[in-house]
Amino acid sequence: MPIPIASLPVLVGRDRTALSAEDGGLVLDLPTEQITFTADGLGRIRAEGRTVLIELRAKAGATPRVHRIDDVDPDGAVLFADTINELLANRTDSDDVDGTRFAVIRSLAPTWRDRFRRRLLWGVLGHLLALIALAVVAGSLGHWDIVIVEIPVGGIGWLAVGFGAYGVGRSRRERWLERHGVEVVATRATTRGAYIYPDGTGDYRGFLHSPAGAAITAYYPPEDPADVLVPSVPFTRFVNTVAGGFLLLGGFVCTLALVLLAVVSFSSPDGL
């Protein structure tokens, strides 16, 4: 469906919502998610005063799903609806189509992986600052032996803690989702690396993943269908668990050893 973008206004509504036309469909931007409607799934657009309703196609006897945007410019809404409906009227394919597969929701809220990486980043930054503070204190007190030891031991321990925590945390999350999460089959979309899956409510959601097969297994927690995760292959998870646990333990041992050396050095006037 070639949409003349230049002739259509962007409809801005309540709470920073916006409806715009792009080549091949429409995009509805909401505060926490973005919905892309491809032409194959659109039924009609209705302008009702300051509200625009996006009605999807539905199979015979089924109630079509409707998305809406409120508090838009009424004149722009009429122009938008009339233009899109005129283009849709020229469609020649069958009317017996379920349009929900062609309305893909992409969450804009942080996922578990985003939150975990942020917490991990703050953790490793705090660890690094603590090592720097220890080096500064040791140097100011003349304990350069601690500074010399801290550079290799502290650096190795810092890296080990960071990589180990990520590997163990990712593996634990995957195991939890496989036991308590909802399993779905995500199918490859037209965009490279994009996949879509049903979220149990009748809607379809999309996410990006490194290109794999035509269909991949994914999981999401029951309380948040948007927080989807594709588990690692068994060998990768085994490596993440074993190697991550080893690195995490080794990192803590290095850090603890460094602290004990600092205590011994600070308590002795001659250092180590």
C-alpha cells in the first residue's frame, strides 16, 4: 500500500501518543510501546471527532480488533482517515484475513536483560571505584606494594566478577523462565533479525534477535508478555553456568585476598 506520506499529517494525541503513515502501513507510538500496522492487516480508519479508530481486518464472524488515539486534531483526523480508506478500497485480495498478525507491538519499556545489565554495570563500576580508592589510600600512605599488587590482582578480579556475574545471571534467568515462564514459538518477520510471537491475549509482539531459523522458541514471564527471552543452546548455557561460576568465585577470591593483603600491609609499618 503506497502511502503518500507527504500529504498526511502526523496525528498527535493525549499523553504524547502519535499516529503516522509510513511506506507500507501505519505506526502508532504510545508511551510504553509502538504498534506497526502493515497494510495487509488494516480494515478501515474511522475519524470520530477528536478520536481516530484503527480497525483491523477480521475473519468472517469475528469481531475486529480496534486501536485508538484520542485528542487529535479533528480536521487532520478526517484527512488521515479518508486518505487511508481510499487506498484500502483499492485492495483486491480476500477479505477473510485476521489482521492481528499484521499489527505488531514492540515494547519500549526496559526488559529484564536491560535492567540486569544496568544493575551489573553499576555493580562493576562500584567495584572499580573501590579498587581505585584503595590504590589512592595505599599510595598516599606510602604502601606502594599494595598498589603494585592491586593492578594485576584487582584488575583480574574485577573482570572476572563482571563476566562471571553476567554468565551466571543469564543462565539462572533462562532456567527460571523454562520452569515458570510462558513458552511461545516466534516466527521470522520480513525484516532481517525480527521475529513475532502471540502474547496470549490475541495480540502479536515483535523483538529483534540474531538471525536464526524460520521459527525459534522463546519464553516470557506470565506477568509481562513483552519481556521475551530466547534461551541459549544447552552447550552455551552450560559454559555460562560453569565458566561464569568459576570466574565469579575467582573474582571474589582475588578481591578478598587483596583486601586481606591491604589490612596486613596497613597494620605493618614496613608493609608486606
